[in-house]
Amino acid sequence: MAWSIAEVARMSGVTSRTLRHYDEIGLLPPAWIGSNGHRYYEEADLLRLQQILLMRELDLGLREVRAVLDSRADRVTVLREHHERLLSERNRLDTLVRTVGRTIAALEDGNEDEDTMTKINRPENLFEGFAHSAEVGAALDAEVRERWPDAWEEARPARESMTAEDQERWQREVTAQMVRFAELMAAGTPVTDAVVQSEVDAHYQAVSRFWTPTAEAYKGLARTYVDDARFRANFDRIAEGLAEYQCDAMTAYADERLS
């Protein structure tokens, strides 16, 4: 039995564009191509896609994924390793559930007329369990390394000079900025508004501490927030639609300030 690229995209949640990209780089070629030019995948291809998605969930870059698949390592051994890491991720999500539960309780106990963020007052444990700290930072590193290798080398000195305290402070800054973007989105502030663009400029300057994106690269990074399920999930944990909002804001910034 074979499935069309549209059916595989619907089943897996992977976009057709990504599947075509996987074909182009030799990571996941289809079983065959029909006379209509459409790609078709068989069961073995779906199993390979599952492995690809598992490794991507675990923050492996595409080159690393292909190296694992090409090594023909024992499938059970590889899956067992993935299983262990997924259990670790489940524990992190359990922590996140407790974090959100505490926040709900704090809001319910407060005065409903008060501003939401004032009542929470952004205590440190508000962000306990979020993956957009170390895990997503590693995923972003992998994305930059694959798509912009020159930028990866440019960022090496800054990365290597960061202490554990620097990394923790940076992670909290990223989280706090995502919350500010969410507040602007909730208020209906247009992405071209000066306040939003000021936040984007702060984001760009933070990124530039490691590498200096061109307009094209910065817009590519923005699209990664939307297209990569790991990034999108972390944005959505703060506010649904936040990934698209920040992507649009970054694109507007790149067109206006970097082009």
C-alpha cells in the first residue's frame, strides 16, 4: 500500500514542503513518483519518517539524523535510546503541567479586576519546565549550523565564552521577551507598531550577540519559529498564535531595517 505526499503530510503533521525538502537532500526519498509527478510513500518510508521525527524531536540536526539512519544502527537500540529521552521529556512536561496549575491557582485566588501579569508578577517558577530554554536553544543551534554554516562559525567565540550563569540569564531573557510579545499580541497591537518593532530590535540585537543575520537569514529564522514543530509548540505554550505573530513582526523588521 502507498500513500500520497498529501496523505503523509496529513497523517504526520509534516508539511508537504518539508517532505519535498527531505527528498531533495536524500533523507527521505519517496518509494516512487506517479505519472502525475506526485510522490508516493510506502510503509518502510513511513517508518523512516517516524525515526526522522523522533530524532528531530530530540533536537538532532538533519545531518545528524541522516548519519544515524545511514549508519544502519540496530533499530531497536536506536528506538530504545529515543524512548529513554522521550521519558525524560515527559517528566519535563509533567513539571510544566504543575507550573501552569500553580499559575491558574494564583490567578483564581487573586482579584479578577487586576491585570493578569501584575497578579502573577512573573515569579521565577512561572517558567519552570519550559523547553524553550536549553532544549530549544540547542535546536536553534542545530538549525543555524545546518542552514547558515558561516554564521555558526561566527557565533563560536560567543557561544564558548558563555558561562552557565550567562546561559541561564539568556534563557530567562528569551522567556520574558516571549511573554512581552504575547501581551502585545493579546492587546491587538499591529506587528508594524513601534512598540512591537522595538521588541523585535531587541530580539535582533540579542541574536547578533552570536551571529549577524542578513534580512534573508532573519526571515528564515522567523519562519523556523512557525514551521518547526518544536519551536511552534513552545510559542503556543505561552499564547496560541504567538509563533505567527512574532514571525510576522520579524519579517516586517527585516524588510524595513535589514533589506
